[in-house]
Amino acid sequence: MSGKMLRTAHIASVALAAIGFAAFGSSSKSAAQQIPQDAQHDSWPELADSVFKGRPLADGTGLIAIEMPGRAEDAAIVPMTLRATLPPGDPRRVKAFTVVIDENPAPVAATFSIGPNALVSSISTRVRVNSYTDVHAVAELSDGVLYVVKTYVKASGGCAAPAAKNADEAASTLGQMKFRQFAKPTDGPASAPREAQIMIRHPNNSGLQRDQVSLLYIPAYFVDELKVWQGDALLFTMEGGISVSEDPNFRFDFRPNGAANFRVEAKDTDGKVYRHEWPAGASEM
């Protein structure tokens, strides 16, 4: 799904969801929590057909994995890891991961596209989960086939949860970034996998949150594009939506390519662009 189509779907979904929240916002539990999972309408077939344009989805068990807690401690910041689990000797690689949180107002949470020469096999972030739901991870491998796995998460109200920071505090740090590398270049063989993390200060407003004083809905405003390079080599890009949590952060693995730096470029739905660069040997900056 292209960035433009993704954002259009998000805006339409958020508008409809806001109407629903206005009408039913004080209910104690959603219907999804009161009805057993197997008795609920399964929205996945329609979602899969719409998001992936009717392409067949093969069982990805043993090839890819999605890791999330079965019950979220905080529905607004649910940890999630996407992982390639291809068996040793399998020549294929992951070209892209797409995360679909089935019962969220805007189900497509994010699509991560891996750089053509990057060996990124895992990406972690935090997402909002609005109600009890299946979460699907779909990966396109280099054989051109889409593979899917899923997990079930019990959570409620993540998309409407108030922001952790007030508007003034969020504005004062908007776009600030931090980079953390979890192994020094001198640790182990030069070709050994490393892990790094990018953290971005941004409210990532979902459009379903209310201002705690006026009680009016805060407009959706979030990081919708991200690009990460190691030197001039693209590691991955992201097209994101309202389900990525406040102050988005992304932890990923990579293999050193001898580059002297890492670069990040992020863009939000207001068109603001944030860029930063760090030396490859930095452990935290």
C-alpha cells in the first residue's frame, strides 16, 4: 500500500472512529471484550483482501514471527517485535513486513521495507491496541510470496489513551532524536550482527484522544515516514499510522558495512522533516 493510500485510509478510519467514540465513549467494556473471540466477526479476510489487493497469503510459521504480550500492561505502548526466522541455508530474505492490528480504527499500523542490501532480520517498536484483537504480521520474501502469522492481544483503549506529555512539553522537544547502539564495533567479528535503536520525540496523536481541559478531540498528527541508513546503504523505511505509540522508537539488527555513520530522516503528517546523523561507533547519543 502506498504512503498516500495508507494516509487516506487512516484519515477516513479515524474520522469514523471518532464519531463512534463520541457516541459510546463512556461504555465500560467494548463488545469485543464481552463476546468470546471465536464468536466475533472475523474481520481479517476482508482486511487482507483490501490491504494486499487480493494476493494470496501463505502460512508463515517457521519463516517469520511476531512477538507481543498476550495481555498488555499499557494498551497505549504495547511492545512488538517482528522477526525473520528462516531456517539455516534458506537463501530467501525479508523484503517487507506489514503489521495489521485487526480491530484498531486504522488497522494498518506500519509497513517496514528492508533495504535491498540490508540484512535486517528483526524490528521492534511499540504500538497502540484499542481492543481485544488478532494482530497479523505479513512479510514479503524475496521469492515474491506473502507469508502471514498472527498473535492475539488483550488490550483496551490504547488509541484513545491520553498523551503522556502535555502539548507544550511535546512541542518543546518535537523531532529530537536519540541513537543507541547495543554493541561496540570492537565486540566480536566485524561481520557479526549488531543492534541499534532510534528514538524520536513526537506526540504521534491518534486523532481519538481528547484534550483533558476542552474535551475536544486532538487532531491526528504522527510520524508517517521514516528512513534509516548505514552510511549510504538504506537499512529500512517505514510507512506508519496512528497505531505507532507516542515518542516512537525502533530497535533493529544490522550487520556493519564499514560505514562511518548512521543517518535518519523522519517526516510527519504536517510535512515537517527531521534529520539526524551519528557516528557508527556511538553507543548512545
